[in-house]
Amino acid sequence: RAGELALAEVRRKHNTTLKLLCRLAAEAVLGSPGGVLPHRDIIGRLPGQVLRASGGARLLLRRPSLDEYVLLMPRGPTIAYPKDISAILMMMDVYPGDTVLESGSGSGAMSLFLSRAVGPKGRVLSYEIRDDHHSLAKKNYRRWRSAWEIGHMDEWPDNVEFILKDISTAAADMKSVTLDAVVLDMLNPQCALPVVHPSLKEGGVCAVYLANITQVIDLLDAIRSCKLPFLCERIIEVTHRSWSVLPA
């Protein structure tokens, strides 16, 4: 339908695939290396069909999955990748109905996955210190929600509250909240821990997403020196290896 997100896959040399994401509109066209394809030729068809662009290229058209959307949506900061988000959600043990705090909205990738995990009865509080990141995260979230409703005739939960604020100054906000889990995706998570830990329920999980082991060491040093009541259960690196299987 017009207004939905569509994903076009074009096969390229060396068995690679180019993925193109667009929002369908009656008068628009999808451009690809193999030519253009009017959106009106896509609207009204079932997902999973192969259409030809003006240059003869074959395009497989379908709806994007959530992980494909977050990889292709507009981004400012580097996103948490779906492989890492999956591991974080598993470690946090988030259930439908939970209240989860996220610090570092970024481009909104984690926010979308948390939104799905906690469901319509759950709640996600997403703090972001930068105005441009805050605006982009909200825009990407709303774009996915509106397209989902058109394509699935069902509403995606409106359960994420995007808050433009430094989490280290949000102690007053936390007094009225009980958190089932916390995820921190920020440069200095040690600044957020003293603020969020009073609201984190007994036995709740705080997952921290960091880029390198030096940051992990700094975080552990801060927990130890500040005598914060956190136990480091595990530190993991998530690897992802793709395979290409070709006939002999």
C-alpha cells in the first residue's frame, strides 16, 4: 500500500545483494543501478514478487524486517547493530509489560527493539543529550510505526518516551519510576549508574554497550571506586559471520 516501507533487493556481481529502502508513494520512482521502477508498479502487489526495472534489472520486492530497517534508516551516530541488540535483549531478560530505561537514543535502533520487546503494556524511557540525535530517533521511530500500521492493519505500540536530557541530571525523574531493566549506550555510562540504580528493581539487569575494552575497564574501575551496588556478571563480544554457499 502507499505509505508502506518497501525493500528492493538487486543481485550484483560476486553474489552480493544491494538493498534499497523506500516509502511507497503513487507518483514516486525507485532508482537502482539497473534502472528505475515506478512505485505505482509496486503498490497493490503482494510482497515477495520480482519486478523488472527500466534497465532490465530484476528487483525482489518485500516488506523490510525490523533489523533491515534499522540498518537502512537514516542515521547520525553509529547504531547498535541488530546482532548486538539481540544479545543485549537476551541478557536483560525483558518481558512484555516491563519498564525499561535507555540512555543514548542515538538513531533509534535500540528504542525500536525495546518497544517490540515490552509490548503495548510496557514502557521505554529513552534519554538523549544531543538534540539532533533526539530528533532523528523520534523520526525513525514514528516512520516505522506509521508504515507498520498501514501494512499490517494493526498499531505498533506507542510506548517509547523520548526525553531530551542528560541522564546524569535526571535523578529527580527517577524517583517516581521503578525500572525492570536499564541499557546504557553512551560514552561515559559510569555517570549514569548512580542516577539509575536507586530505581532499578532488586535483581534487575543493567546492560552496557561499549565499543572497546578500555571503556569496559574504566567502567569497572568506576563501579569499584564509587562502591556502586552492581555485580559484573559477564562481558561478551558478539561476532557475526556470513557464509556464501555456491554450487560446484
